[in-house]
Amino acid sequence: MPGESEPEDRAPRLARRSPFSPSTKLCPRCLTPLAPIQNPIGELWGIMPTNYECPKCGYAGTVFLERAPEGETETK
């Protein structure tokens, strides 16, 4: 609605990053850092997506949020 916009610093942003740069993977439910689940077939062939598990709420899956590394604020 007009006049009801979020401040510029709180608006969600999309950013491109290198897939080789490290990032913290967060649980989509509780925002706790996720731990990867070991999958010997996926590691062997490299074709299976990595599954992650949340130690706090028990979430398990391939979907996660990422926290941008400190100092990386490049947007286009």
C-alpha cells in the first residue's frame, strides 16, 4: 500500500554469489544453523542434493536459507 513501505535497510534483497564461497545454511523453520546428513550414494556420484538436519527443531530436507558472509553487501 502507498505510504506503508519497509525501510530500505530491512527490505529483503536477492544477491548473486559464487557457489564456491562458504555460507552458513539456516533452518527455514527456526533459523538455526543446519548440519549436513551424510549420504554415501550422493557423495559417491555427486548427483544427489545434500540433505540437511536441524538439531533444534528436527527439520530435515534439502531446502535452506543462507546467511550472507560479513562484508558481502554487493547488490545489483
